[in-house]
Amino acid sequence: MNITVKELPSSRVEVSGELEAKRFDEYIAKTTRDFVAESELAGFRKGKAPEKMVLEHIGETHLLQTSAENALKELWPSVLEDNHIEAIGPAEFHLLKLARGNNLVWQAAITVLPKVGLPDYRDIAKKINAKKENAPVEVLSKEVDETLAYIQKARTPEEATPPPLDDAYAKAVGNFPSLEALKDSIRDGIRSEKEEKGKEAHRLKIIDEIANAALIDIPSLMIDAEREKMLHELKGSIADMGLKWEDYLLHLKKTESDLKKEWGDAARRRVRTGLALREIARKENINPADEEIQAQVERILRPYSDDDRKNIDQSRVKDYAYGIVRNEKVFQLLESQ
């Protein structure tokens, strides 16, 4: 099949193709057999009506259109792969020539992943890294005491008197040898959380500056998809808190449409950041190893039971894990500058 690809504005491409008449005739023959097998004409059992009568019933135009649709449905994935087209949405097909004994001529327009013009991301990361404060994270006694008080309250049944905060309590909470040991553990946890937040803030600062300086023509399709993803994430968070989605919207006095509209800038930022990370990984030839991806998959699935895992799309989890590992490697590269 002859294929030509033409770039269009707004991250779209036009794909023109011509399927040889001989191959198209093969699809017409197969589609004809399918129609005959499924036909239920009066006076005949299913699949037993004469071919001529079936074709007269469905009409030549419908037969050729269905044959063309079947051909394109089967061939389209290889067209995308052979021509390195990274489609992110459904194609809009147009049949330009449709007749027996002739080549099938068609055209399709499709949205693709946008090209990303990156700035000097290594230099940007180097400058931001140079300004990073490396002072030890401080944990105040007040923070430890407040966390300990929260633990005490959370573990105390309603209307019961909270137990005294002493060595016996520390042993009951987590088999700590003393109250001071429990406080040390809380202090370490707070410190780790602060360090992780500081690390994420630093990474976000780097990638934000890189993404903002990048040249990207983001298609609206990607923004809309990101809005839907954000909505799905928020619904999950609300459900985890034991709240009803409808009650949450009622409390906000907003609709789903209102929320998605408000998220326009945030969705664009997330898409821009994701594209920048992906392009850096491509330029740096960062490809996680299979064992790294599998290890991340196991970490993701660890909270789920074996029965729950059976209902999870493993391929989607693997794709998600790949992105996590790849992005981590990109950030490690940027932090090393």
C-alpha cells in the first residue's frame, strides 16, 4: 500500500493511502462471505441465502464501504507503526475512490504527539541546582508533640480517657522501649517527609522552567484528556475519604464541567511537563530495564489482594510503571548537573 504523510497545523497529520485493487478485491470477497454467513433473509435459514440475493439486499455501496472500513481497520495499526506516527486520538477517514477493480484511495487526518523544542535543559538544571539550599532539615519539638498528640487521639476510642504519654504507651503503640524512642521515630518520619517534599519542590522547579521554555504546540485533545484524568483522580480521592461525589460537588456548589473548566491551566501545565520529561528521556536515550519496570509494578500492586489484581489491567499498570521509572531517571540526570 502506498502511503504519504503530510504535517498539518496543531499537531495533526494527514495520511493518504492507496490500496492496490487486487488486495481490495480480497477484502470485498471476505466481507461478502461475512454478509452471507450472517444474513437472515425470508425463506432461508441464517447463512443459507444465495450470495446474489444477499448482495442485492445490502447494496453495492454498503458492501464496498464496509469492505473499505474492514481493510483500514486491519491495516491502520501497521500504517502508524511503519510511518512512525504517534497517534493520540481517533483518525478521521475519508474514502476518495471506492469501486470494484480499482485501487482503494483514502485519506485520514489524525492528532499526534506534538513535537517538543527543548531549551538547554542541562544548563537550566545546573543553574537551579547551584541555588539549592543544602542545610539540614530541622524538626521542631512542637511538631513532634503535635504528631504524638494526634496519634494519641486517633488511637483513643470515643468518650474514653486518653492514656498517659509514657514509656508504657510507647510500648503499646509500636513496641518502642521508651517514650523518647517513640518521639525519635516520629522525628525521623517528619524529617523524611520534609526532605521528600523539598526534593519534589526542587524537581518541580527544574522541570517547570524547562517546560515553560520549551516550544510545544499542545493539541486541545491532550488538554481535555488531562482534565478527565484529573477528574478521575479527584473522584478516587473523595471515595477514599468515604465521601460521596455528589455531596462533594454540592458542598463546592459546582458541577463537573465547572471543575474541568477551572483546571485548564493546571491541565496544560501537566501536559507540558509530561511532554518535556518524555522528550528529555528520548534525547538522553533513557530506557528503563525490564527488571526495573517489574519492580515498580510490584510496588504499585503491593496494596492489592490477589483477587483484586485479577481485575486490574496489567498492561496499563506496566505503562504507568514505565513512566514512573523513566521520569525518576530523568530527574536524577537533571539533579546531577
